[in-house]
Amino acid sequence: MIIYPAIDIKEGKCVRLVQGKFDDVTVYSDDPVEMALKWEREGAVYLHVIDLDGARTGELRNFSIIRDIAAKLGIPVQMGGGIRTIESIEYVINEGIQRVILGTSAVNDPELVKNALKNFGNNIAIAIDAKDGKVAVEGWEKTSDFAAVDFAKKMEDMGAKTIIYTDISRDGMLSGPNLKAMEEMAASVGMEVIASGGVGSLKDIIDLKNTGVAGVIVGKALYTGNINLAQAMSSI
């Protein structure tokens, strides 16, 4: 299982939100590039980066910083937030991003997903962010009519190989992941499932590994010191 340290960028700073709420922000660093290098030094093999302003507006807002991260690190980067056209997907991949995460666009524009998967294949991941079992969109501020597992199966039918599954109610709470939901998702699809939301301890990571997911995104717990990345890497 891969541990993905998370870097969320808002207005050029490395932040964490609670339950995706843009008015509940903690700034952890004014230098996201240095934070990325720190996680690499501690043993990260893959980095998860989100342009929060982009997720909200539908446009790339912090990409110059993310491009610097990709250029300076020796490990791959997956990124999401504000990528809603084939042109922007192609652009960020050409600028050094290994994997592009489609979230809101996957719900609102299935044709885009189809074209993206056809043209970029394994370089695409689908973010499925669930609130009460329903898929949320637009920076998690709105909820769609899609049930998370049904939507995941739809994405798999289109050719997706990787999904990032987040339980928004747990995100940033350090209260433990929704193991039941993650296990259900991992059992329901043949795709690589990356779990996100609620990880607060090393035990949470080990419990998630036992659900069958292929990866876990860890954010706030790394920044608060609840989880030591090097220790976590050696434990899985």
C-alpha cells in the first residue's frame, strides 16, 4: 500500500481544511515546495497535491507552485483542482504531473472523462468524494444524486484504473477513516482504490490496508505530528 502525503494549496500556502469547509482553514506552511521536499526526505514515494482555489473556481490557480514541486522532487505527483478540460489535462501532464485527478468534471462532464481516459489512460484518477454516501462536487460545496459505489462502477466501465475515495465527514477530523465504506468500495470495483479522510494514527493506516485499498492519503495527521511518515512507511 502506498502512503500519499497530502499538500493542499490555498492562496499559495500549504493548508488543511476541516470537512472541506473553506472557512475552516489552518495554514501549516507558507512554502508548499519546501513542505513537499520534507515529505520526500521522510520517505514518501508519491505525493498528493490539490489546488483548493482551483477546485472551487474551475481554473488552475496555484499551478506555478505545483509545477515547481513536480520539478524539484524525484518522486511522482498526482494533482487535482480546477482541471476540467482536455487541454488543461494535457498541459499539466506535459508540465511534469504524473497523474491528474478529475473530480467535479467527472460528475458534470462524462464525455471529458471518456476522452481523458482514452487519451491519457493511467495518468488519470477519478476523485469520488462522498457526503452521506452521495458524490459531492465543486470543492465539496454541493452534492450530486450519484451514490458513491454506483458512480465508481460507472467510472470503471469507462476505463478508469484508479479512484480516490474520500469520506468528507471524516476529512480533517483525525477521527478515524470510514473503514466500512472503504472496504465496500474496494470489494465493489476492480480498480485501485486510494482511501482518504479521517486518518489520525498509524493504526488507522494499518486498518485501511486490511480493507483492501491500494493506497491512503494522509494530511492533517502528518502536520500535527500524530503520524510520523518514516515510521508509517516502515510499518506497511
